[in-house]
Amino acid sequence: MLGVPDPLHLRLIERHRGNELCEVAHSYRDRRVADPLPIAVLVSGTGTNLQALLDTVHGSEARVVAVASSVDGARALERAAEHGIPTEVFARDSYGDRAARDAALADWLSERGARLVVLAGYMELLGEPFLSRFPRAVINVHPSLLPAFPGLGAIEQALAYGVKVFGVTVHFVDAGVDSGSVILQRAVELPDAREPDEVLAALRPLEHELLPRAVALFACGALDADPENPRRTIVDRQAISAGEG
């Protein structure tokens, strides 16, 4: 595992606010937080990462209050509807330009009270005006060990380069292409991989673990920019252990 301290992977991290318990671990179902963080999820496809959020942090650290898609008819919209979550489609060709689409999207998410925006297989870029509406509160999951292989076709890029180690990154989103600071990463060795589907099958479980974990850390107020290096995101252990003593 790269970029994630082993103790974070193995231990329970507790934060008490009266009866509130915030854990970062592998099981979320038994937790009930008094005021879950309202999050919006942006999608473009089948929504397996959305499902991972619904199966873990939704109803505990976080509450998915909106799901927006760039593609009409995306399976992810059905997943949201099955949970009674409001959905909307913001197709780029329905607006005069990307800026108009981004403005409408930001308005819709704000109206639903979203405080964190999670890109879960969202295949569109978001401009600076959108990001300024949610400062340091937009995160993305990407199927490579950034900064290697940003943008579309990351797995195909990695295979073409001949790498032996693949991975997943959850990062903050900035105005660049997959260039925001890293929150969590995990690597997997696949020395004989030849096909994108083979690599994707190995990476999916990592995505489904790391994205909910990043949301839980954000909800606990545990993600800060390193004052000595703003490019680096650190886990604020004082924040997540507040009240333990």
C-alpha cells in the first residue's frame, strides 16, 4: 500500500462528540453519526463506486443527498433512485457551454445542501468557477498511482508503458487534470497483466475501499494541507482523536 500509513489501514480511529463515534475501518454498518456530512456524487456510468458509498458511509459518516450524471440513462441513476436519492442529468450538450453546465450543476448541488462533492466515475472536467463553490471539497477516484497516467484511459496508458504495478488514487480536485493533492493511494502488483479489463477487475475493490475511507476522513475533519508542502494532504490525527482523552 502506497501513501497510506499502515496504522490507518489496521486500527479504528475514534472521535467522540457526545455520542458520536467516527471510525475509519472496513465495516461501516454499525455506526450512526448524529449529523452525517451531506455529500453529492457525480457519475457517468454504472455507479459501482456510488454503490460502495451507499453500502458503507451513507447513513453513518455521510448522507448522499444528490446524484448528478453527465449521461442520461446511466445505471448509477437507478442505484440512487433505489435509495430515494434525488437525481438529475447535466449533459454538456444541453447547455451553451461547459461554464453554463457547471453553474447549473453547482446551483443544484448547493440547493440540496451538499458540502462535499465526490466524483465517482464522472467523465467530465469541472472548471474553476465550479470548484470555487466547493473549495477544497471536491474529491475524485482515479485508476492509477498519480501523478502517473492522469486523464482518460489511465489503465490503457499504464499497460502501454509496460508497468508491473498498478493502483488507485483518491485525490482533491483542482483545475488541472487529475493534478490535485493525493488523499489515499493503494498499489497492486500485476506483472503479467495484458488486458484493461483484467487490471480494472483488480483495481475495483481498491476503489471501493479507498473512496469511502476518504469520505469518512473528510467527514471527521481529518484532512489538512501540509503547511510545509501544500501539495501534500495529511491526516490530522488530533482532529480524529479529539475527545478521546
